[in-house]
Amino acid sequence: MIRIEKIDIESVLRYLELPLLDREWYEKARHYLRGGDGGEHGLLLYGLVRKYNFAKILDIGTARGFSAMCVAKALEDNHEEHGFVFTIDVIPHDQPYEWYGRKNLASDPYAGKKLTRRQLLEPFENSLKRKIIFKTGRSSKALSPHNWKSGNVDFAFIDGEHLYSVVKEDFELVKRILNPGGIIVFDDYHPGYTNFCMGVYELRRTKFPGVRRVVEEALAEGNWISTALTIEREYGLAILKTLTPSE
């Protein structure tokens, strides 16, 4: 596993040799779809899809639609006419919902409002929205062999419920439909960090041990190579890529 210590996201992208997302478009997406908070994972997802020319994308945990829009933007910038983003969430696309994060009241344009996801996406290009297929329900049901009829995917972002049992099930279902050479990115992966206090180093654990456990179990299979990115003390991402014969 390659682990990059806490570092600014632009340096991470350069290290991985990933294309950069247009800064103006990115800030617009952060403003409307993140309330101005975070969003580093969108840059990573965009860069990976562009670099590897992935066409069929799976996004588990749509929320406002930020990650789905970032990878749709990558498809458009790659001139991928037949690509799609299949995104899943328990919140229906046309159900009014309080999407804003309470910690970002000052910066979130939708603070205090109940809006549908369709309304949230109104400021964005129709050419991008046409690349996204919205699915309502639990990922375990949507991705079951009985229900999933959309063929294999090249790339997946797992950002649903973070309990170990749920992340594990999502991973197993995604593995079944992932093309050789495909990539899975896990949100909220962090192996823990050391904190120096009163002359003693303490190991602090991640808030989401279930995500870490699934990634570590996957690596133990021996079929994956991984890059772990530490963006902040309690936030990171893990990239798992299927091994090919040459690797």
C-alpha cells in the first residue's frame, strides 16, 4: 500500500499524475452541492476517470450529487459519448429534503431550505445531468444479481452507510460487476494517526473503522493494489485497483 501523509490535494493529484478539474467549475460544484465545505474527493474521482478513460461509473451514496457530477464532468471532458454514471441513494431524486450541513450555515446557499436533488442540480449543464442515472433505494438491493441489469462497470465510489457490514456488502457486490483493471474508491478511509500529548505518542483511531477493515481485508486477498490518501487528520480515501497479470 502506498500511503501519502497529510498533504494538499493538488500535490496528491500531481503525485498520481491525474488531470485537474477546471477550478471555476469545481468551486461552483462545491458551492451548490457541498455548501462550500470539503470536496477534495471530487478532484480525485474526476482525475481517475479521466486518466484511465473509464466509461461506466457506479456511485454509491448520491447525497446532493457532487461526486456523480464530478465524474460526469470527467466523462464529458474525455468526450466519452456512451459513458454513464449510475448513482444510488435512499433519498428519492424528487423528494424535498434538508440537504445543508448545519456546520456550514454561513456558506451554504441552501441552508434552511427543503429542496429536491433535481432542484439542487438546476445550475449545472444538462449535458452532464443526462449522463447520470439516478436510482432510489438501498445499494444492497439495487446491486443484487436479481436487480442489476446494467452490465459491468469500470469504476466505483463507495460512500454509503459506513458500518462494516454495509461497506463489506457494497464491496462484494461491486467486485462482482467490476471490469478487470477497474478501480474502487472508498470514502472516509483512514488508518488512524499519532497524536503527541504530554510527552507521549498516542494512536488515534479513525471514526469509521468499518471502512478501514474492509480495505484491509481486501488487500489480504492479494488481488488488489492500494493507495491510501490522508487529506485531513480524520479524513482520507483509499483507492483499490484490481491487479492485472503484468502487475
